[in-house]
Amino acid sequence: MREERPHRHPTGTFPRGACTARADRRGQADDYRCQMTANVPDGSNYTNIHVALNVESDGALRATWHFPNGKTAWGNRIQTDELRSSLCDAWGQHVSDRGIASASQPAAAETRPPGTRDVGSVWRDIAAVSRSNTPDAIQTIEEFLEEVGTTLYCHVCSDDVRAHWNEWANYHTGTPIRVILDLNRRAAVRLADIPFEAIACQSPVEMSGVAGSLVLAPQVSLVRRVAPEPGIASLSILDVEPPLKVLVIASNPRDLPPERSLDVEKEKKEISCAVKNVPEIDLEFGEPTFEYFRSEAPKYHVVHFTGHGDVDAKGGAQILFEDPAGLSDFRSGADVTGTLLRGLTRLLVLNGCRTAAISVFASQLPSVVGMQIPISDESGTLFARALYAELADSGELDAALRRARETIHDAGEKLRWEYRTPVLYIQTEEGLLVRLRPKVTTASPLPRGEVGKEYSAVVEARCGRRPFRWQAQNLPPGLAMGRADGVIAGRPEAAGVFDVTVQVSSRDGLSASRSLELKVAAGNDDGPVDIITDAIG
């Protein structure tokens, strides 16, 4: 492998490795290998490309790509300690060059032993700097994250990786790709604060279909997967009749120091506002005690926890609840996941927890969403609205995260950088939260028809994965229903009142039906009939 050359940036230096060099195939980690074949799983839109992220015995990070055609490619190696130090130094250089006040002090951090650089302090500092909302602060954050994204791209995506990617993508145009970052539990904790969701390349010539951010690229989804605890991956995907049940628990013990206190009432208000126009969401706010959590949380499909979480000395996750007196009550990750796994819960959303804790939960639950950087109130509201609206409509986790990221990105320059903040961990190959039963939303009666005159009315539905398939019974003679579009059309041949039964089926095979009255008048000279289709909630 060629000698590593540092990538020079106007405001900092990252060791990018040999971005254009062939990857060294020696020294592959043997602690975790991707056991699943990259393929298109039944019921999924996506082709899965698995990327095993291994931390080798000498501390080096190496990405191993497994492509659907059976080929394998390796990324460039980099020492994780070197990556952390470079990231901390680069952020310090960025804020120093622009004269921005920063809580992190790179100079002091340089005195620490190797491997102890606190990347988490950089993310917390970014959140603090962003609250100033000055153009300089926002531009500094954006430039820093762009530099981080390009650096990670050069390490994770070698020449060989790009060649295999282009070979696959160019011959399968239009097929969505899900990049699954596979980690064992040790690597998941160690790499939890590395923002792989910031990965970006500079040209679609380098990676077909990707120009800039990987997570915003059309037809591409990026998720993480932690080697699951026994029995987790085998949990069934639930068939659910809408609405989707969401429980919000906001914990803020009154004995926390002021700097760790959360504005939970504001958070609850924002979540409530975010989903108030989503009829397929049944939102409840619960008590922040573990006793309430243990009793009620298993009844919900999604649990949204706002509060503090961390990793204990033994590497286990812990969550901070409140006791009946409102004081701190730490509960182990085992207590939390043991509760959730005995019920309906398929997604845990964590806001405010440390990234390492999120990764631990990800090995124990079907799906977890967390935040790498403390998210702003505005972006948090946009995120919740888009996430839950899409989950309630399709049940697809990839689509929900994409919609949430795009919503934040399109909200303006002050918020745009935060689209990189959410992290999605999944265990299922399909990337499904639940399978939703569709719902016919067209109201009865259907628009009036007339014998011998052209008729057209659209029957609509929501919820469930597309494409829908339609059929109808007891239609007036001369009318038929389009199987793909739900349009009833034709020329009625007989007058009368018809009780039409329409049925819609989702791509998952779940169906729903509804009776709709359709009146057909005898032919006259009154002219064409105005067609109006009403929808109900």
C-alpha cells in the first residue's frame, strides 16, 4: 500500500490514507465476519450491500464490502486513535480560524494519552456553537462536517470498492441500495461516535448515483447493524391495523445538575405538534418512572425516550428514569430491553442519550434511532413529524429516515447540517418497522353516474407499502376498476343504486375493504356529471 499522505484542508489536517491507492488485503480482522449474503430480501425494495466495519488487533479500522454478485472489496486502513485525534484537532482548527468561541480545548486535549481523545465533546461543542445561529458558526460546522465526510469516504471506499460499486450500480439502474454497516458489539461501542452518516464523495463518476452525501443520494440508504443478542433477529414483523401506537417518555430528574437538565415540557409540546396532523398515529405521553415503563411500554409499537443514557463501567447501557419522588433512578439496559421485548415494541427512539449507549441498545432491539449530535429544537420537531408520518404511512424505516433527513436538509441553511445527526440501527433484512394494513379513505357515496355517459372516479387508500392492488365487486354493468390505480371507469349500462365493495391490498399482501354506494341515473340530456371524490380521515 502506498505511503499515507495527509489531506490538506485550509483549516485543518486529516490523515486520509491513500484515497486513490489499492486497499491492502492483509491483516483482516477475524473477530467478526459478515455472515449474511448481500441480496435482495423477500418483500424489500432494496439490494443489501453489507460492509463489515472491523477494529483490528492493532486498533486499525478496516471496512470489508460484500457485494450482491458475491465479490468482496476492502477499504483503506486507518488507526481509530489517529482518526479521533485528527477529528478533534480539525474542529479546533476550524473554530480557531474563524475566531468562534468553543467549549472544547484541543490544546489541552493534546496532553491526553493516545486513544483518550473525546470525540463526544466535539459533537456537544458543535451543538453549542450552532445555537448562536450566526452565519460564521453555521458555515464552520458545515465545512467541518464536509471535511469529515470526505475523509471517511476515502478510508471506507477504496479504489476497489468504488469499482465494484459502479459495476453493480451501472448494471442495476433504478434498484435502491441499502448499505448496511455491520459491527460486532465491541466495534459498535468503539465506533459509535464516528459519523459515518456524514460520508460524502465529490463526483458521481467516483460512485455511480452518489454525488455528495451518501445518505441523501437518490436510491441509497445507509444503516448500521450491530451483531444481535440471541433471539433478537428472529423477532417477527408485526401485522398492524392502523393507527401506529407511539409512547413518549421524557425523564428529567430534579436532582440533575443544571447543565444536564432538559426542557422536557417543551420537548413533549414539540412532539405533540409534530404529529397532530397525522391521523394514523396514536400518541401518548407516559410517566417517567420505570414502574410505568415496565407496565405500559410493551403495549406500544414505538417508544420515544427523551432523557439521559450512558454506558456503565462494564460496557452495559443504562437509562435514567425518575423515581416516585422525581429523583434519579438508573436502570440497566437489560431492564429496558427485557421490558420492550416481551411486547409490541419494534422501535426505540432515543433523544439525549450518549452514542455508545445507543449502540448497545441496537444489539438488543429490532430497531433503534438515536442522535449523534444533540439536535436543535427546530430540527427535532421536523424530524419527529417526518419520521412518524412516514412510519404511519408505509412502516418502512429506510423511507422514514430519508424523509426526515430531507425535511431537515430542505429547512434552510441554519438547520441543513443536522440531516447527518440521526442514526438508524436495524436488525431485519427488510428494514420494516411493522406491516401496516391499508385503509380505504374514499367516502361513500361515490360520485353519481349516468347511463351511457363516460364515468370516472378514483378510490384512494393510505397506509401500507405500495404498490397497491385493487378489485371491486357489484359494479354497475359497463364499469370496471383498474387493478393498479383504483380508478372506476367506463360507461354505465344500467340505472340503479349499487352497493359496491372495493378491496385494496398492499405489497405485503394485507388487505382492507369498504362498501361504497354508487347511484346510476337513467340517461337524460342534463349533460355531463361533475365527478367529486371526497376523502375521510
